[in-house]
Amino acid sequence: MAESFEADPKIAEIAAAYSLDAVDLAASNFGIKLDWSDSSVQRIEHILGRLHDDMAQSNPPEEAVWTFAKAFGSYVGEVLRKHHGGEWGMVNLNGQSFPGIQQGGGRLSWPWGRAHKRIVNGPEDNIWHYYQLLRKQKGCASETGDDMPPTKPWWRFW
């Protein structure tokens, strides 16, 4: 799997603007306040779940789905970047390019794509679980006290 990353300040600006749109959308359309904390990503999961549930009845155009995915994916990416480091840019993977984040150690993530998958596919693409995984991979520790406790291997019962 050939992958690379190129930092792009323009993508960072776009993601920052989209993340502010997410804050406005959450408040005006869902009555949810986003506060840029790690735990606020749980609220994003709730919003994306509602969007998924509504898709069957409303059948929105793909452009509308991507509008929400970019906004809420940018919010998730910005929370990750602000609290745990990282840089926005273009991820190149198997001949395709898309906006994403590179964290320490070269770890790549693409929150727009994950938000889109959550809206379209449903709970199996839970964005809160995705965010927790990104934090654990980095070994992040939040100063806000809302970190997950350290995990142990699945085979340890005690």
C-alpha cells in the first residue's frame, strides 16, 4: 500500500472554516453545543447517527451528505489536532488523494471520509470509536480529564 502525505496550509484553512460550520449546524439544527473538548466528539457521533437515520426518509443528494461530512469531519479533525497534535494536508493512498491529517509517527487519518461513512453506513462506522482509536494510537493524554483509562490486552481478565 503506497501512501504519502503533503502538508497543505490551504486544507488547514478549509478544515478550520468547516469546523466552525459544524459548531453552527450543531447548535441551529440539532440543539447541541460543541465545545472543542475530546468528549464533544461523542456529540458528533449522535448528530451523525441522526443524519443516518434520516437518510432513508429524506434521500438527500450526495452533495448534501458530503457537506455535512466535511463540516463534522473537520470538527473531529480539529479537536484531534488541537488536543493531540497533527497537521492537515493531502493524503495520497494507492493513487488517490484526499484531505487528511498526519500525526506524530506518520499516522494518517481522514476524518471527512469517516464522517461520510458514518452518515451512509450507520453505527458500524462510529466516529467516537474512530476518534478514541486515533487518540490511543498516538498515546494521547488529555488535560481535560475526559481521557479513556489505559487499556490492557483483550486476553487479560484482571
